[in-house]
Amino acid sequence: MKFLSTVPAILCLTDLMFTSPMRAAEKPLTMVVMDPLAAPLSCPCVEGYAQRKYEVLGDYLAERLGRPVQVVFTESLVLAKSENKIQTVDIVIGKDSVVRFDASKIQQPVKAIARLTGKDGLTTQYGMILVRHDDPAQKISDLNGYRIFFGPAAADEKHKAALELFQKQGVTISEKLEISEACSDGACQVVDLGAGKAAAVISSYAAPLLEGCGTIKKGDLRVIAQTEPVPFVTAFVSKSVDAETSEKIEQAILESAQKPEILLALETLFGFVKIEQTEQVKKN
């Protein structure tokens, strides 16, 4: 009788052992897209630019991995988490420094696995220092005493890299930085200040959109310097993803470069490339 009483329990345990992997395989992966050039996060003001369709990549990954892939668009992991847009994070694609910053904020360790090339084949961006078209400043060392609008700390190209450039050129920066969250905000502030001494640091990828969207008029601002290049759009995998799945995701993302329809959808010349390749190019 004791033996018989344990049979249901054994059967249940056996059933659980055989069905759990199947259920786990059916669980959707969450791919969070934070790329500022993704269509839902940008605008269609410039034809053929900033309209990346990550849903195409999501469908491809679902087919390759044999499980659903949920694509979530957001400008911030922190915001998406607080608004319950995401419960888990498996894959994140976005500006390298912003993803790292946000992942740290929500205590979600991630690993960089690939970088996306732009239409120019590069995987980097840089900060551009702008002044009004009629401003007397001709080079960055002329900006001593100017109000300078930086980007948020998470955006290396218009914060960390910009501060390093100003320091290298001997430009004194106020201890209390003036921060503009969006590139358009900083650019507009410089224009609105009129004859006031002001400069703004914006992201290089944002420049075509400022004029294309009518934020500023063509010729309102000019570039007097740029920062050192920093990594741009990077694909990350959460460290909570098991090693086998993580490896499959990395391989699939890298091999997506062989699909012309994905290259077209993501507005990329070579697709995603290995991190090691981009570091080697930087060294050379």
C-alpha cells in the first residue's frame, strides 16, 4: 500500500521532469530595443534614416531559436521596468553606454555580444560641439567662459567624451554642468540665446534629424569640434540567460548579417559584427 501511495507522486514528478524543458523552450525571450534610430523611437523626417525595423530581427531570432521573441521598444530600461513594460530582460540592443548605465541601475548584469554597423560601416558615434552660425568661436579652445549644454551622464558621446575633450583643450567647465536630455533641447537653447555665448554637445547620429525634422533651420548652427569616437549600437545578452541559450543568441545575431532583408530593415551596411572586430579596427 505504501508503494502504491507513492506512484501518483512519482508519476507527477516524472511528468514535471519531461514537460518542464518543453515549457521553458516555449517561454518567450524579451528583446528590449533602445536604439534611438529604431522607427518607434525616432521620426520619419529624413527618408531612409532612423527607421530601423527591429521586428524583422525579432522574427528572425524567433525562427532561429525556436521560441517566441517579444520586442519591446523603450528609451530607458529604468523607465520600462518602473512602468511594468518588461518583467524580464534577455536581449538588449541600444547605445552602448546607455544600456550599461541603465542595466546597472536596475541591477541587471549584461554582456556585450555584437555591434551594429551603420550605413557607413562604422560601429561608432561621436559628440559634436555646436555654436551659432555667427558665433566668433572657431575652435574648442575659444569656448572658455561659454555656457555649454552637455548630454546626460549615460550618453558617453555628449558627456564623458566631451568633458575629456574640453579638459584636453584647457577649457574651464563649471562644476555644475548644464544638462540637456535631448540633442534637440541643447541645440534649441543655443539658438534661443541669441548673442549669448553658448555651445551644445549633441550626438553625431542626431545631426541629420535636427534639420530634417525642422527643429532648427539649416545653417543656424555650425560644428567647431568633435569628440573621440565611442561605441554606438550594441547588442547585449542578460547574464541571467543560460550559457547555451546565450551562445545561440550571439551566433544568430551575428549570422543575421547574411540576410539582405535584415540589413535593409536595420539600415546597416554589414549588420552586426563581433566586438573583437570593432576593437581591432579601433587599435589600427
